[in-house]
Amino acid sequence: MNVQEKIRQQVTAHSIVLYMKGTPRAPQCGFSSATVQLLKACGASDFASVDVLADPEIREGIKVYSNWPTVPQLYIKGEFVGGADIAREMYSQGELQKLIHSALAS
């Protein structure tokens, strides 16, 4: 399985997937930490995460998969949502909460 297939499998196997630096309990960058906090504020305490620092192939592959140059990257129901800034903006408008609620309900 190549890295793109592996990523596709990860984002479709879970309702919510966060590609981040570090882990939810020990984020390794401020943007990853902020995104974890947003997810928790929306009630998503149990979500899949992938530490891109632990796998250089995933770290580069996720940028190609999404055509987005930075990490963290948030996927909900297999769809790319965005990075930390987009998640923060969606949260402030109430959109992220709705998306998370819908993902958790299904």
C-alpha cells in the first residue's frame, strides 16, 4: 500500500482524523495544540490522530493528498476541512460544532 492509499484508508476509517505534530495529549506545536482544543470544545474527546513527526512519509504525503502545505490537517467524514486557522474560523462561526456533532452522531 502506498502512502496515498494509507492516508485515504485513515481518513475514511474514522469520523474525525487530525494529522498533527505530536499527539492530542502531547502536541508538539501551537497550531496542533489549538486544533486539539477546538475539537475538545466541540465535544470530540475521542478522535483519531496521526503524528506526522513519527512518520516522514505521512508528513509529506498528507500535503500531497490534501494539496495543503501545512500541518495540522483536519478531516471529518473523509473530507478535508482545513488547518488550524480554518478550524478556528469555523468554530467562531459555529460551523465546526455542527460538523463535529454530525460526525459524532453518525
